[in-house]
Amino acid sequence: MTQADTADTLASPGRIPTLDLIRGLAVLGILAVNAGGFAATLSAYGSPGLWPFADTGASAAAQWLVDALFHQKFIALFSMLFGASLFLVGGEREDAARGRLLRRRLFWLAVIALIHGLAIWWGDVLLLYAWSGLFVMLARSWRAATLLRTGLVLFGLFSLVQIVAPLGLLFAPTEVQARIAAEMTPTAAQIAQVRADIADAAGSLAGAYRQNFGAWVQLQMSSLMVFVFPTVGLMMIGLGLLKTGFLSGARSVLLYCSVVGAGAVALAVVAGLAGLDDLAHVRALWSAGVEGLLNPLIGLGYASVLILIWKAGRAGFLAPLAAAGRMALTNYLAQSILMTSLFYGGRGLGLMGQVDRPMLWLIVIGVWALQLVWSPLWLRRFRMGPAEWAWRCLTQGRRLPIQKPG
């Protein structure tokens, strides 16, 4: 990549370079978490006891790496950035023209999400974003302090419920505790069903789509009715952080260093709890709530490191990451296409259930490398990624130029 290409990637007209860097980090980090959902069915992805390989040794260590460093950190960042984008696109609520554009943008995102979830992969998050965005767009003219307070309340209450509810079980009758413990232990019938579902998805195109549709329905019912609350909260926090200048790198070095420090402390706590769960197999239900509460702070710590590098004028080597961020939608969809081509039957290699977590990490790193190479190469010739171009054309109702002059 030439020096001119680097400058173009980090300082494109009308773009905020720190947002591209953070978005690039987020879209790559999300793949590390989603990978298990490509390699197995939804039920196996969410339960160590149903994972098709023994939850010990290198497999357990690989899962700990995901839970400690990646899980919920990057999707939280992605949600915050999406909240910020609602203002960047829609402006103040008094701007009727930009408001209509924003509503059209969310509508077409929902269409893209339905295609992605039903035709490619069940783990789609875009429909949740389109739905949550309808609420956040109404608050886009709120003051930064109001957005931050409201977002923290919405997200915090969701996490506190996940902490308090399991702790309440400690005071439940012994027979109730025993029944819940038994329900958390997979039965032979459940294990057999997961194995059958994996074989169905890996065996044929019809089986892959049958399993994909069932998982998509299950996930979207939870997302659109439950996960909308913390997602709206995170989007409001992101919008508030944009208005304070935090996400654009306009705040002091001391503030970003403080966030890095707080994020490091939170990371140590989360890594310790994840170690108890994944490595020692000492599972406390309340720990998921604690981790969930701290994970966005860890994500902001990661983002602050990038912002500090950018503020120091040393971000040139991060140009491929910024390019990946400029093509975040394209790269997100491409990840699903690449991974399902490996693991689904009929239209892929049908490797579902045959790849354990350590090897899965090698695949993730390979996709990262591919996207960090292809994103800047694409942007040398084109103004935006192909998915971004299609989304923008649909939003504006006209065909826009995509190729750069000359």
C-alpha cells in the first residue's frame, strides 16, 4: 500500500478516521465470536456441553480466548457506532429531509437483514439494528448527557437482571436448585438431537436451510423482544459519545488513557470469570451478568488504544483496518458467505461439526488476513464497498457512482 493510499484511507473527505478504525476493529472482532455459530448449530454454539468436541484442553483454552477478549466487546462497539451513525446520517430531528433519508436507510437495512438471515446465516444482527434504530432515531437530538444517562440505565438494568436473578436462586429451596442444576446438564437425548441437527445442516442444502431457518426464528424472537433494550442503550451511549467528541478523538489524551486503564481492570475481571467457567468448569450463572456489564467498557478501552495511536500520528500502519471499517457491511456479509461456504452442506464443504475451536481460530485469522488485504485493494479503485454502495443507492432511490475517477 502506497503512502498516498494510506493517506486516502485515513483522511477521506467527509469521514471521521477514528470511526473507521474502530469500526474495522469491531467487524473483525465479531467474527471471532460468531465463528462457533458457523461451525455448529445454535444449540451447540450456546452450550459447552453440547459442543461436538470435548470441552477440555486446547478446545477449552480457545473458547476462553473468545470469552475473555472478544465476546460482547466488539458487538457492543458495533452497536455504539451504529447509534452514532444515526445522527451522522439523519442529523437533528428538525431536518425533515435527512429524517426521511434515515428512515429509508433503516428500512433497506431491514431488507438486507432478512436476506442475510434467511438466505445466508441465522446469526444476523442487522434486523435488530434496524428495529432498535427506529427508537434511537427519535432521540438523536437529545443532549449528550441525556443520551449517556438513558443509555446507561437501559443497558445497566438489563445486565443487573442477569446478575440479581441468578443470585436469587441461592435462597431458593434445595429441590428448586437441584432441578435447575439438572436442567443445565445436557441429557443424552439433547446431545443426540444436536448431533442429528449438525448432520442435517452438513449433509444437504435443504438440511442447511432447514436448520438455518429454525435458528433464525429462535434468535430473532429473543432479539426483537428482549435484546432490543440493551441494544438501544448501547446505541444511545454511542451517540452520546459522538456528541461529546470522544469517538472522533477530540478529547484529552488523559481521558483516553483513563478509559484504557479502566478497560484493562475490567478485562482482568472478565478474563478471570471466563477462566473459572471455561477452564475450571466452575459455572456461576451470575457471572454472565457481571461480564455483560463490563464488556462495553473493555470495548471502549480497545477503541481508546486506537484513538491514542491516531492522536499520536502513528496510525498509518492501521490503514488496512480503517479500510475494513469503511467496508464494514460488505465485510460482515462476506464473513457469513465465506464461513457458511465452509460449514454448510449443499452449497459448501459441509464441515459443520468437524472443526474444533483451535482450528476454527486459524480459519478466523485467515479471513481477517483476507479482509485486511482486499479492503484497501478494493478502495483503491472504488469509492465504497459493494454492499455499502447498494445500500446507499436503495436509500437514495438512484444509481450512484461507485468507481473512482481515473
